[in-house]
Amino acid sequence: MLQTLLFALIPILVTVGLGYFAAYRNDFTDHDSQVFVKLVMDYALPFSVFAGIWSTPRTIIIADIPLAGWLLGSMLVCYLVLLIAYHFGFRIPLDLAALRAMSVANPSVPFIGSAILPLLFGNQVSAITIGLSTISINILILPAVYAALAQEGEITSLRSRLIDTFKKPLVISALAGFIIALAGWQMPADLENTFMVLGKVAGGLGLFSIGIVLFTRRITMNVPIGLSVFAKTIAFPCIVWLVMLLFHAPANIINIVVLTLSIPTATLPTSLAIQFKINESEIASIQFWTTICAFITMPIFMFLVS
């Protein structure tokens, strides 16, 4: 499995690098990356996640309830602990504290995960993992981040933002896939390719857009960025791993959860930083350095947990 991970990381490095090089040549701009992200998040990936979850037998989904608990719990607890520590412990403004906490708690499961997890755990397990992570981020963490970013007088809009979250195609596809599969309606084998034709482009196009985003933002390194990178790539997965060992979690669930949480920071914190104009360079730098470090840390975690 370690060899599989190494060979899975090479295409990621090449694809992200190609996107970075294309932006360097001015072949693509930040606007193009936003178009690619919309294509992936609103069309390609929802098809892939929906098909993967729907094709999973109900017994397997029910058996994965502990996996759901560990994934959702780990991300939510990590975000809340870091938010409290940053804001009340280090006196960092609430909006910046929220983005730093999200940068650690939010792995890039839809983009990088969709390229790695199927090779390591198969399409069904990876679809469930992507679906659970998507639901965790969009339904639990993202509304809390919006609350932290909201200016005075904007709190009343949080309800509409939460409603908008449930309208996102990726959230709808994950929830619909779970509902249909749990109802016992198994996907006809002939329909699988119908959903996967577009779904197969999700990983590559998402990674290419990450390269463009990383080029268009000024990348730096300082103590706060270094601490966030260390927390995301090493501390967070290690702490969750140790807690799971203390609670005697099954080995297969430990493998999935630890490797999922060791995936680099998602694009969402960077997008929010740009949207709200909050330390854009810092948040983009965290995404960049966690992506680079993942090529070292993820194989190490794979070796250790296996």
C-alpha cells in the first residue's frame, strides 16, 4: 500500500506543478481556476460521489458509522479547539483565528483525496469518506466559519448561508447517495458509467486549478505559517491517531482516518481569505506548504499506521 501511495502522489505533484507552470506562462489566470473549481465542485465531483455512495451496499454504509464518527468528530473538535486557542489564548482576531483553524481542520478531500483515496481504499470506501468529509465541512464547520467572518449586523444572514450550504451540489449528491443506499435501492450496474464519465475528471482538474491558485498568491514563510503547517501535516493526524489507539479503534478505520486527515489543506480557506480580504498571502501559503510537505508526511503516516 505504501508503494501505491507513492505512485499516487507522483501524478498529484506533476498535475499541481503543471497548473503552476501554466499560470506562470499566463496561459491561465485566477479567473480560470475559479471556473475549473466550479466545474469540479458543482458537476464532476458530485457525480462521482453520488455514484460511489449509491453503489455501496447498505450493510457496508451502516458498518461505516464509526468511520463517520471519527471523521466528523476529529475535524469539528480540531476546528473548535484551535479557534478557542487562537482567539482567546493568543488574542488573534476572530476572523483570522477561524481561517487558521479551518486551514488545519479542513483537508483537501474533494480534490487531492479524490485522486489518492480510490487507489488506496477502493471506490466505495473513498466515496463514503469524501461524502462524510464534505458533509462535515459544509454543514458543521463552514457555517461556524461564516459566523466568525460575519461583520456586525450580518449575523441575520447566517441562516440564509446555512440554507445555501444545503443547496450545494456536492452536499446534495452526498446526502442523496446516502439516503438512496440506506433505503436499500442498489444502483444498477449499467448506470455506474453514466455517473463516472464526468466524475473521472474531478481529481485531475481540481489539482490543476490548485496549481493556478498557488501561483497567483504570494507565497511566504513565517512562524504562524510554520506552526499551522506543522499542526496540519504532523500534529493533527498524530493526535487523532493516538486517541484512536487509546479507544482501540479498528485498524482499517485508523488507516482511513489518519491518512484522510494528513491530506493537505483545502482550497476553501484560501478562497474565503480572498473573498473577505483577510491575510490572503498567509492562508494561501499554508495551503502551498502543506501540499509540499504532504509528499513527505503522507508516506510516513502510511508506513507507520500500516
